[in-house]
Amino acid sequence: MRQNNLLASIALVALAVCLGSPVFALSPLPTATAEDRAQAKEIFKQLIEINTTDTPRGNVTTATAAMQKRFLDAGFPAEDVKLLGPDARKMNLVVRLRAAAPTSEKPVLFLCHMDVVEALRQDWTTDPFQFVEKDGYYYGRGTQDMKDGDAALVATFLRLHREGYKPRRDLILALTADEEGGKFNGASWLVKNHRELVDAAYVINPDSGGVELNHGRPVVTAVEATEKVYSDFQITAVNPGGHSSRPRPDNAIYELTSALNKLAAYSFPFELNEVTRAYYTRLAGQETGQTAADIRAILATPPDMDAAKRLSAEPGFNSNFRTTCVATRLNAGHANNALAQTAQANVNCRIFPGHSPEEIRQQLIGILGDKKLVVKYVSDAGDISDTAPERKAMVPPAPIKEVFEPLTQLTQAIWPGTPVTPVMENGASDSIYFAMAGIPCYGFSAIAMERDGDRAHGQDERLPIDSYWKSLDFFYSFAKAVSSK
Ligand SMILES: [Zn+2]
């Protein structure tokens, strides 16, 4: 998942997070040398050209094992480069750059998923599994989501090691399987089965957040501080069926579609949390006219529901204001001349933090308003169950100064004039598994992208080459800033 497209035109003013004096020198900002860049590009190319889709052609282990070899070849001790997982094709790699001396201070973990969404050659201008350099971009499946981050962090860890850097605390890089889909989510598996390998003070997840550009000018640096929970529900209508020449009054297809129409007309309640309230408070100062007035009105107590309704016409605002549930697939009937015995829909929900999938399942039953319909939960692995998990979305962690201070300083050095803004992502990422384990997570890709440049999961996915170089500089200095004496 990668969402750089923020909500509206913004040039925010100041960071709400309180900052002290700089803890490390930034001028001049150390930039990657030509050799560093060459290696980082080679790693990026290698990863793009290994198909890591959850398909018969894909294999995550090929990619993680290739990175393991790089770390071992570079001289990392074998015990600090662990390849492990529940499936031979879905192995995760956990790399540890050890502290100079034993310390009780918890490590910092960088979490990067290695799998990508399927891409078909005929849909693309270039071969999605070839790393193509063209017009100032790198093309290929995963160039945005998220082999850019994978490659940048692998290159960063190798560079720190090559330079003999000794951190004051351990730095961990976890390269994981099945974020986009599949049965073997590596982040979840590592937290459950090898907590000791991935336990950390906090997680930096380059799968979200980033720098938004407006015609090349950086306008905002978004750090994901909370996110919605992804949930699928299966809605089923059944009927005895029969010959279509003798329609009966009850009908599985009509019952299902009329219930879905009720869902289409329904809006979940408007909500704000600590993160979105702070975000809109700042956005109000940058917007003009009706939009600015409406944003102020939703921040009032009680919020102005007419203003919320006007703003909700924009899908970005709407999905940031509430839980959303939308029908994404339909399947019904078995023959052209038979009454459907089964009609089924998938409803995809993005649940606002503070609510559980089971709570939303109960609400869906009420909204659909037809007791004959059965509403079941579909897990990420595709398993169907009568009830949904009770777990709630990750609660926004307080912004940690030791994260936000270097992040802000580096942002000012690399993308000057862009305020750092904690945001709630409307998508979902692997951060949830660490958040549920009580480890704060911050999403930041260090990638600068035009507002309309998001091609993650889409055709001709590409990354501006310059954005890749800047992400290298960011992660190198950031990793040092959070781990130097
Ligand atoms: Zn992703």
C-alpha cells in the first residue's frame, strides 16, 4: 500500500510537534556517492526483476534469499541475517545491524514488504518485471509499492556496515511476504512467532506517507500515524431457485441487490480523532472560501453536519471522515435459464480507528435490513467465518520526539519548506500487526511524488529517479540520527 495522494491542495505552515534544538549536524547533509547510488540502483533492478507476486510465477523467497546473500557477502554475521517463514516460497528476511555495545535500549525496526501486486505484460507499455529507465523514471512493478523502499533500506544497511558505522542501539530491517495478499503475511508471522527478532521501540514503515509535490514543489510531508482497518465481508442470499420461466416472488439476486442499494445510500457516522483533527485544523488555515469555512465548521463542537456532507462529496475527505463499506464483487446464478439459488457480494470496508470488524459486521446486518441475508467475515487469507475479529484499529501513538525531530530536520534539508504532518491513511498496511503488539508505527516512504503520480497497483508503475536518490539520503541520515550517540 502506498498513498501519497493527500486530501487537498495544501501548503501547511508549521509542525505541531514541538521541536527542540537540533541533536545532530545537518550541514552539509551527507549524500550518497556515485558508488552508493550505483549499488542502490543495482539492488532496485534486481528486486524489480524478481517476480514476488502471490501467483504461481511469483516467489518472495527468491528476493529475500538474494538480499540475504548480499548481506552475508558484505560480512554480516550469519546470526544477524535470518531467513525464516512458514512457507518455502514466502520466507522473510530479518537483518540486524548490531549496537557497538550491549544496550537495554530497544532497537528501531524498518518494516518493508517484498511482495507486489500482479501485473500483466499486455496491460503495460513496458515489461512490468523488467527494470526500465525512461524519461527520468524507473519503470516496473513495485517501483512505488514498495521495492523502492526495500532497495533503499537494503542499500542503507549495507552502506552503514561498509562504513563501519556502530550504532548505539540495534537497527533491524525486516523484509516480509504477503502484505498485498496471500496466506503468509510475514509481519504478522514474525510478531507472533519471533517477537524477539522484531521487538523494537518503534517501527518505521516506508509503505506509506511521503512528500507530496505540486508541479515539482514539495508541499507537504505526510507521516502516517494511524490507519484504517481493512475488512472484507461476504453477503449471501439463497433461494430454492427453479425454472426461470416461472419466476417466484422471492429471488436471491433481487434480495441481494436491494440490500446493497441500502448500503449505497448509507453513510457511516462522521468522526475525527486526534490525528485527523490536528490535520484539518492546519488544513483550514491553508484552504480558502467554502472549503476553509466547511473545515472550520466540522472542527466545531458539535461538528456542523451540513459542512461535513459538503466536504464528503470529495472521496478523499469522505474516506478520511468515516468508516466506508462498498460492494466490490458480485457473483450469482448458475445458468441463464434458472432462478439463482445463490447470490453473493463482497463488501470491502475500511474501518475508522476505534471500531472492530465485528462491530461493523453487526452494523452491516442492520443496514442491509434483510434477515434472510447472511453476513460473514472474509479474512486476509480468504477464510470465511461467521463472526469477525474484535480487534480495533491502531490507536494513534503520540508523536515521538526522537522520530519527529530528525524527520523534520531532514525533511527541511531535503525538501525545504514542507511541514511534517501526521496523517491517517485510508488504506491499511502491515503496521497494524506491530501496532496490535503495542509497538508504535510511523509510515514514511521518503519518496516525493506528484499528487497525480500514484501508480501503485496500477499500469506502468514508475518512480522519479531523483526521488529514489533523495530517499537514499533520507534513510541513511535518519538511521544514523535515531541510533548515534
Ligand atoms: Zn505496499
